[in-house]
Amino acid sequence: PPPPALPPAPHADDDDKSQPCFARDTLVIGTNGDALRMASLKSGDIVKDGPNSFARVIVNQHRAASVKSSLVEISHANGHLSLTPDHVLEVDGTFVAARYTAPGCKLGESEVLRVASASGEVINPITSSGKILTKDGVLASTYPEWIAQYMLASSLFPLPFSISNLASYLFPETTQAYYDKIIEPLVTRHHPKYLKAALPAIFIPVAFLAGDVTLSIGFIGFALVMSPAMFIANNSAICAVNMRK
């Protein structure tokens, strides 16, 4: 059976269970092999999502907001990692919530030495594969426990194909701004995990499709409200480069 959950860290926010993320100082690997701070990532950036693969950042959650949460602090043979208790990572070859990590478990080839509770500011880059590889070689999902299994099992929609994903590919600057200014405050007040819990499984794909369409309509409205000159300046060059790939 899974080990018992860690107690909550002192001074953590009461609503931190709806903020599944990594500590802001977590490092990942860019296209040239350099270590990048998760907090510096934005929509359109490319990072490693496996030993020999890369994924695009769809959007980086909490990039422009200060969000504090309880954390599971994991020390392992190759380094350390801090993430929220319900954030999913690969432990002993299986994707499970971080709170189930215990000394002796393996994170890839690295053995867990110590697990403690902490708290701190968090960040969460959502990638096009739903996975991300830390600098120390730990493979993690970019999703929390309530939705990770569904997203990681997706082979078409909502990953890797969706209208929102396409918008982030073509217009990354605007996508990140849209999330920071509109979606982040909305999700903080009305978290979708409660809707998923209330829906029968058969209706979940329909709910995802409806959400994708709604987000896309909102994105168009947001882009139109922005100065056309700013919109073109921020995105036309990036779009041209992406279309040539």
C-alpha cells in the first residue's frame, strides 16, 4: 500500500490543494542543454520531457502571480525536488502523487534519501506532452492527481491536439498574457477539479471540448482588445518561424 501522506506544512495556504505545482526554483533542461528556472519559462519555450525528447510549454501557470503552497521536499541521490503533495511524478516507474514518495523509492535511477514537508512559492509549466524532466533527471507530470491520469492517457484530445494548444503554438506571447491576466484569476476562484468530480465519466470529454472552445473564444476576444499593433509585434515573427518548422 502507499505510504501515509505527509502532514501539511505550517503556514501553508488553506486552498493550496488546488495549486498543484513545483517550487519556483526548480530547474529544467532547455534545447541546448542549459539549466532553466521553471519560473522563467513562458508559452512557446521548449524543454526536455524525457531523456531524449522535448515538449513545448503551452502556458506557465503562476508565472505572474505569487502563489504559496505546502510542498513535499524530496532529497534523492542526484539532487532534490520540491513539489506540492498532489503533483504527480514518476516513482518506481509509475506516475503517483508526490505525497506517496518515501525513502528507498526510485525516481528514475535515483534513490530517494529523505522526504520532508515544507512550504513556498510555486510554478507549473504545462507542456504539450503533459510531462517535464527536471535538471536532476526526475520525470514528472505537469498535472495534479485529480487530472493527471486522464491527461497522460490522452493520445489525441486534449493532448496533444486542442484549439488552445494550437493558439499557444501560433501566438505564444498572447497566450501567456491571456492566461496571466484572465485565466489565472478565474481558475483561482472556480477550480475545474470540482466540475470533473461531479460529472459522470462519459461526459468528461464533452466538458473538455466545451472548455477548450470557451477558452478559445475568450482568447480571440482578449487578442482583439489588445492593441492590434502590439498583437502583431508580439506574435507575427514567432508565428512565421513556427510555420516554417
